Amino acid sequence: MKFVKEEDEERGDYIFQKDEKTKFGARFIILVLVILVGVVVASGIHFKWY
């Protein structure tokens, strides 16, 4: 099974496709995770858990 499918390949056994939707989705998920980590750290500082 291949991990990433190029745009011009004709195959069905892949996990991610290298196109704009996949790139946008990956960036969005990473951004949300970074924001969540920031919120957890900020709440820990605010409530003096650190």
C-alpha cells in the first residue's frame, strides 16, 4: 500500500492524495492542534498549574 498518491497516478491503494484538498486539510488540522496546545498551556498558566 502506498502512503501518498501523486496527482497523475492511476491507483486505488493509497492513504493520502497529493492535491489541494489534502494539503488544506492537513494545514487546518495542524493549526487546530497548535491552537489547542496553546489554550491548554495558557489555562495552565492562568490557574497556576505550572
